[in-house]
Amino acid sequence: MEEVAIIVATYNGGKYLREQLDSIVNQTYKNIKVYIHDDGSKDNTLEIINEFVEKSSPKCTFQLLESQPFGYPQCFIHTLLQVPRASYYAFCDQDDVWNPSKIEDGVKAMEKYGDESQATLFYSAVDYYDGELNYIRSARFANKKKPVTSIYSLQEMLLGGEAMGMTFLFNNKVRDVFSEIVKENGSDFKDTFIKIYCAACGKVIYSYKPCAKYRRHSNATTVGMNPSGKLQRVVNMSKKIFIDKDGMESIQSSVNYICTHFHNRIKPDNKEIMSAFAEPNSAKKRMKKIFWNGRFRLKLVDELGYRFAFLIGRI
């Protein structure tokens, strides 16, 4: 059975952490190594972590790593590169609850569709819950025209995909890329970069079977990214596309970095679209993107919003 290394980053997470770690212990997959980085918690987070370290078993071990505080997302990336090499890696936030088969489903998908010779990412849908674990909604990126677990293209992943790091499972080719980035003092890349890099240079596998209860509460690092109401979502997306100075920065910086540093790894079929979205964003490129064949987003309102963003040069 292949070993899976789970990277957990904590900071004052005592309120929810026990439920998350319990959900890891209760995974149906039985070869898990959990590595925890704490960013200087002042509450009872370390006490909870040490309880799980003491309860480690051969099927699921916990280890608290000694390291300086890094902040997000460096805490995940530096920890990923610090831990012993495994077959697969997963990121884990401190406040969610994983479904029992999350890791097993991911490993099976990687064994069926993955490729050790190229960067491969598996990720899946989640169900959204509030701070008290009351159900809010299901994931919106769920193309029911495809099989539950499928390969997705760069065009489908570039501007969408609802790809959240806490659902990721990826191989050593992805880890190796981060090793290269850190050595070159690269930017603070994580979820968006992994998604785009794997779609452009490797493979992305997506499952619309929910893998976890994604807890949305006021202290969550990404609480504003996925509002529950339709009107809130339209307002949030419009603000991201048209108002926020850095609304598209993570996408743009990821594309630019890949085109600059990993151009020779981009698959031939993906070179044209990556070039179109790389800077400089010329008038010719804007027109090319406006009339690009096929969809970038599943929802029509999202698609129209991004096409207009192309027109005004936002991305």
C-alpha cells in the first residue's frame, strides 16, 4: 500500500482541530503519515496535537515538526519539502472534516488515471458547512455530463474548477516543482499554481464526489472566497474580476511563472492558450481570448463575466 503524507498547518485552531484530526484517524486508507507545522499557536492547539502524536499507530502516525513560523501559504510549502518522501501528498487545513474515504478515493483515482512520469493532481468536490457544521450547499463545479472521476483540460482548469488545496492529492513531480521554485526564490504559490501547472504540463483528475465538509467560519483564511448565496457569489466574483487590484493576480502570476520557467514542460496542445494568457496582455491577445472556442466556466454568467474581463484587459 502506497504511503500518503498529509501536511497539516495550524494556528490557534483548537476550536476545530480535534474534529479534523479525528477524521484523518478514521480514514479507510491505512498507510498515512501526518506531519504538522504550527505557526506559533497561543491556544490549546499544541496540546491537541500532542495527544494525537501519543496515539499514533502504524496505520496513521502523527508528527509535530519543529519549524519557525512562516505564514500562509509558505507554511504548507516549506513543510511539504521538509517531510520524508512519500508516494502521494495531501494538504490539510485545521478546521474542516474529511469524509472517511477521502484518501482512499484519491489514491484509487491516482492509480487509475495518474502518471508517475508527470505532475499529476487529483482533487474533488466538497460540501459547504458553517462553523457549527450545518449544511450550506454542495460544490458548484460539478460537470454531471462527465463521469464522476474524470480528466480535465487546461481550459476547464485555468479560470475555474473550485480547486481547494484541502482536497488535493498529488505526486512527487508536483513536490519537485516546488523544490525548484523555492531554490529560485519563487513567489508564494500554492493551490492555483498547482492546478494550472498540472493542467498545462501534466494531468488533472477531478471527482465531483464530495470528499469533505468544508467549514466556512469568520476566522477561516479563505472565508470570503466562496459565499453561499447566489447574489453574494455574483457580487464577490464581479468584485474579484473588475474591482480588486489583485483579483486575478494568482492566475496571472502562475501563468507567467510557468511560461517563463517551465515553458519546455508545457504540453504542445497547451502552449497556445498559455501564451494567450501570459503577459504582456496585448490588444491582439485580448481579442483572441474573447473569441476563444469553447467554455472556460460551467456557468453562463461566469463565462460572460470573464469574456468581458478579457475585453477590458483584466486578464
